Amino acid sequence: MITAQNLTKTYGTKVVVNNISFVVEDGKITGFLGPNGAGKSTTMRAMLGLDSALGSTLFDGMPLAQHESPSKVVGILLDAKSFHPKRTARNHLKVLAQASGIPLSRVDEVLTLVGLQDVANKKPGKFSLGMAQRLGIAAAILGQPKHLILDEPANGLDPEGIHWLRDFLHQYIATGNSVLVSSHLLSEMQLMAHNLIVIGKGSMIANQSMESFIQSANTGAIFVRTTDLNALAAALTERKVVWVAERNGLKVSGVTSDQLSAFLFELKMPVLELAAENVSLEDAFLKMTAGAQEYKATPGGQN
Amino acid sequence: MLNAIKSEFTKILTLRAAYIVSAVLVVLAALVGFLLASVSADGSANPEVLNSAVQTTFTLTIAIFAIVASMVILNEYRHNTIAYTITSSRSRYEVFIAKVIAAVSYGMVVSFVVSAVAVLAATIALAASGNSLSDQQFDIGGLLLHQGLHVFAYILVGLFLGFILRNIIILIVIVFVVPVLETASVLLLKDGVQYLPFASFSMLSRIGEYAAEPANVLLAFLYLIGLGALAFILFIKRDA
């Protein structure tokens, strides 16, 4: 279990991580979300002691530096391109293995595991982003650590690579390990993570299970489509039921799907489509982080 | 600690650049040794040729030792591998010491090879021009000791400046420009110039009647200790 307590990081007068506390549970993948500039990477670096910060992070109850071999406690991937471009992939991992007293035989094992065995003796300077990510993942798992902290590991991976990463992480936690992973690929995160930590402008926005996070954004609205939308709208208004026009139908709030279908039956209107609102992680994330973006683009590319 | 040291050596030895720079230094040493001996070999050989070959080689190449040493840490920041290095060790103190040991060991080995090549090239040139080595005044122990100290000082300067500056451009400017400025300041400071940092490091290389006084040696080491302490504190305290 990783326990981050009251992490606070400031640059001058700017607070980039503001008193954040959370737990990364064993046997679970915890997604770490936030808009650009929210402080995700800074939080991860603070947890690892790379950046000085107030607060503390305990790995299985102890600070990382107090563990006998930190690499066997936590594996990290903070930047896909964290390697010397002229040092071969195998030598890059060999350097890391030696630093942690890991047997060198493990280097070829992890290269095979991430599918880079054929380019083991190539210099990674010309690796694609996807290959660089695989090398980064190989480095992270080199010491077979109990915990993984991965900053956007799916960036640049092809669909097969993303699928592999998802399966790999699920297998990884199956033995009681834990994973903290950030990503902007929200559909992937929805498939991958069990718990979510969401931050915006350095502050905690949500810290809960994936399911409850998504449900918290669900309004319970029902989308309905029929042959005469105007008549349906008028009938709903008459019964003081809230609705909004959406696409080629109506989004109705405050009634159940059973009630709405019965109402349509009463009006003798055919049901062309009736569906409870399906909130995705992306919908929930955008709703929860509205106003917490550090950098906001002009809508619709206006200038 | 031993793991960290082994890893630092592997970092150096798995980069082709380390071999290229070493080869360039060796070639320069051979050229300097050969040219100096040839120039002075009209008639009888200058008895100081072998000393001069080594001294001149290091005068020309000493800054390269500092720059190469700085890469031991600068490469880590440039390619962002410092995160791995720090998190794989229990303390930054271990990382700092491991880097000092690796940089100094590598630099000293190369400097001894460079000295040997300079002497060998000069010897071959002398022999080719029909001169005898027996004419040479060559205090090999003193020369190796003083050049060793000189190189040692520059390796540490480069490494420590690397830790402090994290910027190769500023480091190169300092290593190449400051010694020139110090030399130029002789007009103002007269004899006092010998107490400036790079001047004091250069004095470590002098042998015979021009050898540095113990006070000069002490001052050079005080500069190194001060620079090292600053580098250490910044490495421990600053964000990686």
C-alpha cells in the first residue's frame, strides 16, 4: 500500500500541489487523472522524493529510502524518453539492474516481456514513442517491485501495446501488487483502473472508486426518440417533467424509463429509442474538472 | 554503495563517446610528444623534452578532463535518467560518492595512459633523430604525482560544476574562459593571481624549482572542498 499524506509542493508563491492525501491500495489499479498542469507528475515526483515537498509518502508503512532496496519496492516510469539515446536498450537496463543489485539475467527477461528482445542491442535514440514506452515499462518492472508508479505509460502505444499494457497491469495486481497510473486516455483508464484520484490546479477533486466516480456524474436522464417530438415535449411540459432537446430526440429528467415508456404508450406514440443516459469516464471527468483546467483552449478553434 | 559504483562505471563504459574522447586525448598526447621532441631535436636533445611533452599535453587537454567528468552527472539530467539513479539508491549521498569515485577513476586512468603515450611518442621521436634518452632529466615520479593532482583537481571541478550548474554551456564557458581571465588579471593582482581558483589548480602541476608551495596546494584543495560541499548540498536539497 502506498500512503501519500498532505503532499504540498510550491514553486515560489505558486502552490502546484495543495495538501493532497490518498492511498494506493494493494491489488488494485489506481488511476491518477487531472487536466494538463494539474500537478500529477509533480505529485508523483514528490512521492518518490525526487522533488522536495511538504508531507510524506509511505510505501508499505515506510519511507522509500528506509527500504533495503528501493527498486524492489517501487518501479517508476515518469518519462518515456528517460534513457541515454546512445546507450543500447540492454545496457540501459543493465545500468539500472547493477544500481539495484538485480541479477543481469533479469534484463533479458524484461526485454522479452515487453517485446523488445529484437532491438536489445539497438540504441534507443531512434525508438518510436511506443518502443520507448515499452523500454520504460521494462525499466519499471526490472526489480519486480511491489508497486508501480507510471506516468502516462499508454502514450504512443499502438492498440496491441495498449491491450498488452492493460492485461499486464491486471496480472501485476493479481498477486497483491499496486499500480498508480496517470493517463489522458480516459476510455482506456475506464477499462483499466479500479479506483480514481482526480486533481485539478493542484487540489484533490475526487478520490473514490471508478464506479462511484462515474455514477456521481450521472443525472439519471433518459434519452427518448419518437415520431412527434413536439407533441411529446408539450405533454411532458404539461406534466411538469423537465426535458431538453438533444440530437433528434429529448433528454428527459426526473422520471424512470418505466414511467417514460408508460407515458409514451398512453400518448400512443411509438418508441423509436429509449435509453438511460450512459455516462462515461470522460463525461464524468469533464464535468468534475470543469473550471479546474490550468490551460483552456478556445472552443471550436475560434480566434 | 558498491552497486551504485558499479553502475556508474557501467554508465561510462557503455558509451562510445567515452572511448572516442579517450582516443582523441591519446592521439593529442602522441602528436604533442612527437612534435615537441622533433622540434627540439636539432643537434642535441633538450633534456626537458619528456617533461615538456607531458606538461604541454595536459596544458592543452586539461579542460577536456573537466568537461568529460561533468558529463557523468550532466548526461543524467539531460536525458532524465537521474530519476532512476536516485530512486534506485537509498540516499543521494551514495549517488554523489559513486559518481565522484567513477569519474575520478576513469579520468585518472585516462590521464596515466595519456602521460605514457606522450612520453612514448617523444621517446620515439628522440630515438628517430638519433638522441639518447640518457640525456633526459625526467623525474617520472614527481611528474606523475603532480600531473595526477592537476587532473584530479580538474575532474572534481568539472564534476562539481556539473552538479551545481546542470548546464554544459555555462560549464564550458567557465572552464575555458575563467582561467584566461585569471591569467589576464595578473596585471591587477600581480603575484596574488596564484591564489585564484584555476591558477591554484594549475600550480599543482608544477615540478622542480617551480613546484607549488604547500600553501598553494592547500588553497587548491580548499577550493575543491568548498566547491564539493556546495555541489553536495545542492544535489541533496534541490529537486531532481
